[in-house]
Amino acid sequence: MTDLVRTGALETTVLEAAAGDVHAAGIPGIFAEVRVRDDVWRGAAGVADLVTRAPVTPGMRHRVGSISKTFVAAAVLQLVERRAVDLDAPIRRYLPNLVPGGRGDAITVRMLLNHTSGLADYLPTAYPSLAAFPVVADTSPRSLDDNRFTRFDPLDLIEMGVRASTAAAPGTSPGRYSNTNYLLLCQLIELITGVSAEQHIDDALIARAGLADTGFPSGPEVDGPHSRLYESWFGMNQPLSDYSVFDMSWVGPAASLISTTADLNRFFAALLAGDILGPDMLTQMQQTVPVVSFEGTIVDYGLGLHRKEVPGQGTFWGHDGSVWGGGAITMTRADGRRQMTVAINRQRWNELDASGRPTPHPIDGALDAFHRVAFGAQASKWNVEPPR
């Protein structure tokens, strides 16, 4: 299913075929919006529900996971612009009871934003059966079922992360990706603004950018047209588990946002055009450091933004995210002339070899191919302007 707003710069047959390949490789449903200047392609392939076989559609709402962190970071940086927060102040100045002692003095707001705080993630404590992750052979998805409707308190989660063995000393490179950092930033927003982080982000960012289909969940369900979310957990869930109904308090505002591919493209276009933050803060946001992701790869991470260099197309900025059963990625070229946002409804599809390591899966190659097409890396098939 496709929705072509304008024709010209986009070769839609290539995108349609690439999306179909992702579905054929094992993703139940994929939907995306790709923009090149004024040309927009919205497409989908596959199903939203493995039982009813209802198709996915391009405008479905979707849990976008840690793409939420860009919204949190932008909200914090707006407070820095207002001089309500000092980017390089120790977090103990604001939240002395949450990060006490020497670490509270050594960890700055900037370190929380770019994951160089050294604070561990709380997830292995909150979800005991995942405690060995990413050594996935020693994990099981049991905690996901046990905690489907658990209502976590963010202060309890932060305490778990602060008490856990530190990933590294504050300021150490490379940094270590940790949800603990962004739950602390949400507490900082609440302290300064006097309202919940969700309410402040909704008022200061979502409403301001005109994102009509974006918001935080009020319960365990996704409101509006949406897909089911199917979790493989490295082949341990047979058949695939449906986690589309799930209490998202385990990540709170740091990764619980619900949005659409169109809204995400709209927000990141506004952010990179300077409509959300002034030029000084946007420059700060784009100062990257190496950060080790949950999967063990190194990413160039700024203040709530990833940087990706695409051969022949230049620098893209954005974020990716995953939840139990779903994933998304949104990237915008630095000049704003090309954007891609992609959502899928299956996660952790790689099965394990005899040593417990994830093995390659056809989905990996198919998704990579779709991303390359959407990025415009296959330049011979695209009638587009090069980056300037």
C-alpha cells in the first residue's frame, strides 16, 4: 500500500519493492514515510495483525521507543536556553537525593544527555530474567510476561540504576547508553517546570510542532489505528508474543512516546531547521561522542541525537528506538532535503548459535537495503539533488 503525495524526485517502485522484501524476510508489517524536498512517499507492506491479517497502513500510530529521548533532550535544552538549567552543572545541584555523593558532583546534565555519566541501566534489575542481557543465551523473556501490567515508579527505577555497578567513571569515553540517564532528565524537567515531563513535552514541543498524532500513553494500550507488536526474543518466543498491550512505565517519558512516521518527520524537520531550538543549542545538540549501544555497537551520539554518515548523501541526524515487539528509526539529512522514518512490528528476530550469539537473519539484509534506498544511497536509481 502506498500513498504518493507528489511524484518526481522519488522512484516509488524501488521503495515499494524494498518494503515488500522486508515483509517477505520475516517482518509482519513495515510502514514508512520518505521525503525528498516536496516529494513524499508513504508506504506499507505486510500485516498489522497475524491473526486477522489486517494490513498495516502508512499512517498507523506506533510506539517509537527511544526516539522519545530526542524530545526529552530538546525540552531540557529549551530550559538551558531560558537559563533555568546549566548544561555543565552537576546533577546534584538539582537532584541531590537521586544521585548523592561524589557521583552527583561529577555527573553533569550534559553527561546525562550524551550517555557519558557512567550510570548503569536499571533494566537488568527491573526485569530479572534479562539480567545477563546482552549475553542473550543466559536470558529469557519471562520478565516481559511477568511485568506486562506492572506500574513502575520512576524514582525506584532511577535508584536501581544508581545502585547498580557503574558502567564507567563519569565522562569516560566511550559512553554507555542507559535509560537511567533520561529518567533523571525527566525528573529535572519536572523539578524546573512544576509539571510532569509528559505534560511539559506535550506543551513545549508536541503542540508547538503541530504533531496531532503524537503523545504519551495514558494506559497500556495504543489509542487509534495501530499494529500489533510481536516479540521474538532471539527465537525463544514461539509463536511470537504479542506485546502491543503493555504498561510503559518501565521507561516512562524516556521511551514511551507514540507517534506516526509523518509526525516524526515533521518534528525532526522543525528541530534541524532551528524552529525548536536556537542555533547555539542546536550546535550543542550535534556535538557527538562515541557511545556503546545496548547491542554493543558504537554510535556517534550527541545530546539526544544520533549522527550517521551516508555515502554520497552526507550527514543525517535522528534517533532509533525499540520496545517489546516494535521498532522505529527516523533520520533527517543535515540540509533538511531528505528524510526517512520507518516503523516495524517485530523485534529481536535473530536466533542464537551454539555459543549463544545472535546469528544473521534475512531481515537484517532486507532492512539495511530498505534504509539505503530511503537514504538515497543508491544514487543511480534516484533523481535527487546531492547534499549542499
